Amino acid sequence: MKSINPATGKLIAEYNEHTMFEVEKILQNVDNAQFHWKKSSFSLRSALMKNAARLLRQKKTDYARLITGEMGKVIREAEAEVEKSAWVCDFYAEKAGEFLADEITDTDAGLSFVAFEPLGTVLAVMPWNFPFWQVFRFAAPALMAGNAGVLKHASNVPGCALAIESVFRDAGFPENIFRTLMIPGSSVEKVIEHDVIKAVTLTGSEVAGSKVAEKAGRNLKKTVLELGGSDPFIVLADADLELCASTAVTARMINSGQSCIAAKRFIVVKEVADQFTELVKQKMAALKTGDPTDPATDSGPLARPDLVADLKEQVDRSVKMGAKVELGGNKISGEGFYFEPTILTCVTEQMPVFKEETFGPVLAIIVVDNELEAIRVANNSKFGLGGCVWIKNTEKGIAFAREIESGAVFVNGMVKSDPRLPFGGIKKSGYGRELSDYGIKEFVNIKTIWAK
């Protein structure tokens, strides 16, 4: 496996893949560790998880540099990602015992209750765009519930994968309770089939999700899938346009646009469309694109050259269909995998930048006549991960949010994940939930116990 710096296109390091013989040995070791781990107390698990959070914060600078080097995230966002990973560790260290406490229910029994017990070993197939956060948001609840974790990370962030394994080991967790498999994507199906694996969670593309779900389904194993998104950012006539435009740029440009919950379709009522477009154009044009290790940089490279090519192709096809380029629209020449911050107007529902997920710094503006049309256009998508609406009347905004088909809707705020709230999507954005009490209960045996 090769780690390539997206800012330069140069090799950072190479890593040896595990053979299937080595994978088999790792899985058996993990299974043995989980047999003992499931009997451990919440107090022990909590202490170790807090150790993991402390280590993340102590080495935040080092881990952030690793993230930036391997996938190009600007350094201040990388540091924030490590800090957020520590937060989710602390959250479940404090809340897991409460979330998984026995629930007593009155029945005809002398005592009846629901117990929440670990399933076993959970396989996580994770992407590169948030290489620490997306792993820890699975691992923290899974391990606190008494499960073991096996990580198959994206092949372009092997250094991050091994670093995460070391966090748990250095925090004092049993040596094999969380392991990284250095294997290509083609080997995932064999791992899913293995008897040690009891469930699978995947964050990634619609195609990858469907393949994992098919293989897990054939083997009758539980799955949670967090897939792509094309989140609507809905601007109504009475929105605070200055705040709305500033947030719009942040919501589109976080991680250089490489986020499932980044706002992608900007649906604006015609009364304020021109003013909103001009404000967004000014703010996007002021962004600094360049070296992701520079704290002043706002937008870094995309993670791989094929992502640049795919994004350019989506923009070009949309322009041929009538979209107008207000800003950017091209690959940035020179070393590294850079794409200009881009704004497209005159976007229609037939265009690629509307129908497909755009994974990069492309902001597509769709003008609608009224609020009812805004709801229809927002829901005219195969995706349903998140969305937001901007309106002065919060009560009306909440009623509007109920009409949007997605796993989350934010009123006058940018869509984000939070350990305290469930996270996940509907339609082609996947199923199941991560985070909060809902997330930790995805990979437990919800057991009824009835006693006379």
C-alpha cells in the first residue's frame, strides 16, 4: 500500500499488505480478546476510553500532520478532527453504562427486562476523507459495548489506520481488541464471510455499500451503512443572507468539499437569489487555496487525481447542459491534486451537479419560485443524508424541516455530526444510525429476559 501526499503527488511511505494467513491469525486473536473483553466492567472500559481521548489530545499535532500528509486536509481542520475524535471517546466513556443499562418493563412476569449485550467482533470499512473521526465514531461505542473492532481503512491512508490501532493499544486496551487489516478492497468480502465477524459498518460510496450489504446479507450479518449525500441548503426569502452566505461557503468547502454531509445543492427562492449568489461569490473568491500545512490555507488538494478528473467531468457535463460558471471550474495546474473553488448557476434538476454527489469544491445554485417548490426540489434526490433551511421564523423552519426527506435537518445552522445526536441517512444514503444512544445499540444483542 502506498501513501501519496495529495499536495505534491509524491510518495510518503509504502506498507506491506497482510496475507490471508496473517488475516486469519489476526481475526482469531481478536476473537479471543473479545471473549474476555465482553465480561469487563463499564468502569474499566470507561477508564481506558478516557485514556484514548487523552492520548489523542496529547498527540493532536502529530496526528493532524499525518492526516494532512496522507489525504490533504488543511491542518486546522485536521487538528479539529483529532479533537472531535477525543470528544466521542469521552462521550461514550461517560454515557455507555447509562445507554446500555437494563430496562425493566412491567409484564406478567415477576421480573422482565431488556438487556443489551455485545455481538462480538465488528468489521468497519472506512473511507479516507475523515480518517480519524469516522473510525473513532464507530470504535468508541463498539468497544464500550463490549465488542471488538477490526478496521479495513481506505488504502490511501494506511498510516492513519496503524496510528489509530496504536492509540487503543497505548491507552491500555487488550492488545487485540482493536486491529487494523492492511488489505485491499478486493479482500473485504472474504473477511465479511469469516465466522469471527458478527456485523459490519461501512462509510463510503453507494456502490461499496451495496456490495458490502449484499455479502453481509448472504451471511446473515447486521450492517450499518453511511453512504453518499447531496445535501440541500435551502435559502428562503427572509433568511439572514450575510450569515447564510458565510455558512454556505463553510458548509460547501469543509474538507475541500470532500464530505458526505457537505451542502451540495443550494436551493434559493428567486426573491433573494441574486443577492445570495453575489455574497457567496465574494466569499468563495476570497478563499486561499494551497499548501494544506499552512494554517492560513482555506482549501487544500483533493485526495487523489481521479477525484479531480471526476469532478471536472461533472462540471463540464453540467455546463454543456446550460449551467453557468460564476467562479472557478477547472483543475489548478502544477503539482498536487487541486481544483478551483467553483460556483455554478442556472443549474437544473437534470444536471450531474444536481443528480450526482459532487465530492469537491463545487457549489451549485438552483433558483426556485417559492417554498413549496423548494421542498419538492430538495426531495428530488436519491440521497437523504442531511439538509438545512434558512428562515427567520424558527417554528416555521421546524415545520419546513419535517417535510425534508433526510436523516437530519438543521434550521439556521450547518449540518454536522455530534456524539449527542444520531447520525445517518435514508434512501441511497444508507441505513442505521451512528452516535448517541441509537448508535451504540446498533451492534448489541437486545435481549429480553423474563422471570416468574
